[in-house]
Amino acid sequence: MANRYRVAALLLATLLLLLPVGCSVATREAPPLRVVLLYDQGGPGDCCFNDMAREGVKRAAKEFGRRIDTKTFQVSSYGDNRELLLELQGQSRVDLVIAVSYDFTRSVQLVAPRYPETHFVVIDGYLPGLSPEGNVTCVTFREQEGSYLVGAIAALLTKTGSIGFIGAVKNPVIERFEAGYQAGAWRIDPEVKVLSNTIGMDSSAYLNPRRAKELSEWQYNAGVDIIYHAAGASGIGVMEAARDRNRWMIGVDADQSLTAPEGMQPYILTSMLKRVDVAVFESIRMAVQGAIHGGNILLGLREDAVGYAENEFNRERMAPIRERIESIRAEIIEGKIKAPGWLGE
């Protein structure tokens, strides 16, 4: 009997020794990285800036699967709740917040110090003195480089010698679009006329396609035959005017031949690509890999972050000028041509 108890005790001791080993094998999966994308006014469906951000999140969700948990929110129509949205993400212990607009910059600067465990990325924002060890990253683009290329395209294909530009508001970002466009056109033909108009005075200008259409019609009536816009969702009004007047327009951010309503494609000459989708995806990728850092990041032609669209709809009409445009692209990358970042540079 004593031997039987002794054997039982040894078996129990053996099981107790094995138990921690068995538990260590069945480790739980690490919790997913919590990612929130904050759309700017207009949100998804604007055919450009916000839609490109959405594509970046969709690509990340496909690539990283259960390793990330993504949610999206949109600012109010007046854009007056940006700070509140950021504050809520910090309170919820979100790992990565990507804010899609320079209008978030000031709010991020105020909120981020209170939530050091959350990393904040501002697309199109800039804050001086950001530390690599900090929790804020700002991503900006050399929009002037891609705009230089589409300005050259417009000057090469205009039949009236007059082209147009419509920007949402007057600010440094939109000025980079306009300055590059003008310079690229004048590189081809110093005599080409460039008419410019601004839709409004604040961020509501990105949501006013009616006013954009009115300005486009005025420019077409003045002899313009190609209009380039940097106006977010208001650009739909430029498309409508181009269709109604049987003229061309140049889209922005996304390849708008692929995102515009059906029937608009014949009137979209090309689009200036601004790869917001790449900036969003790369931010998520770095966060997943634990490699995201603070600071300011600048992207342009060299990084393939801006450019022009060529697709099934415009390939044939682009063919005669492609070699010339690619030559200009190479010169910008090599530093032989400097695309100006502001008017008069």
C-alpha cells in the first residue's frame, strides 16, 4: 500500500512539473495593432485625397490580416471636432492614429503629448523640431514635382495656348500645386497663358463642386481648354464642366479616370498622382514592425510618391509626348530641373 501511495505521489509531482511547460507551448496571439484613420472633410467618395487614404488602409488590412484592427472616422462637415476625435483615440489607447489633412496639424500638436503610447501621423502636415524618439510623424509631398509634369503635358497638348488652374484655398500646399503647374507649362512654352482661381477661404472650399463648376465654365469661356484642379471633392464640378463643354481637365491625387463617375473618362486628360495610399500603408507597416518613429518625412518623384497617370483611357493621346515628359521627370530627379514650391520662386 505504501508503495502505491509513493507511486501516486511521484506521478502527481511529475504532472506538476510538466504543467508550466504545457502552458508555455499554448501561448496566446499578440493583440492586434489598433489603427484609426481620420478622414478629412469630404471623406471617402471624394475621388481623390480621402479615397487614396482608404486604399492604403485596405491594402494594409489585406497584407497584415489579423495583426491589425482598423477603424475609420470622419470629421464633421465644419471640421470643428478634430481635436475631440484625436483626444478620443488617445483615451481609447489606440496604437496608431493617421490624420488625413494638414488641418489636423495644430490639434495633433496639442493632443499628442498627453498620450505618449499612441503614435500620431499627419498626412500633409509639418511641425518643426519633431524628434525621432517622439510620437508624431508628419508626411508631406513635393506636389510641385508632379504638378510640373502635368503642367508640361497641358502645354504640349493645349490647342488654344491657354490653360487653367483651380485651387480650393490659398495655402502653402495648394500653392505648391499651382507653382509647379505654371513652371512646367512655361518650361514648354513661355507664352502659354495660365488662368488661376481659388474656390474659397476655408476648408469648406473642398466641398463646393458647384462653385468649382462655375469657375471652370468661366475659364473655358475665356479660352482655356485644359483645367488642372487641386480642390478635393470640389473637383467633381471641374469634371462636369469639362464634360459639358467638351474640354479636358486634369485630376489630382488619385488616377481620377479610375475613380470618377462613368462617362467622365474621355474628358480627363491625366491626373497628378499623389500617393497618399503609400504614405498610409507605409505608416501602418512600420508600426506593425515596431519601426515607426517621429519626425518629418518628405516624398516626391525620387520616391515615386508623385507623378502622372497613364491608363487605358489616355495611353494613345499620351504616346506622342511620353518621351518628352519622361525626360523632364528624369531631369527633376537628377536635380537638373527644380520645380518651384511657391509662386515666384
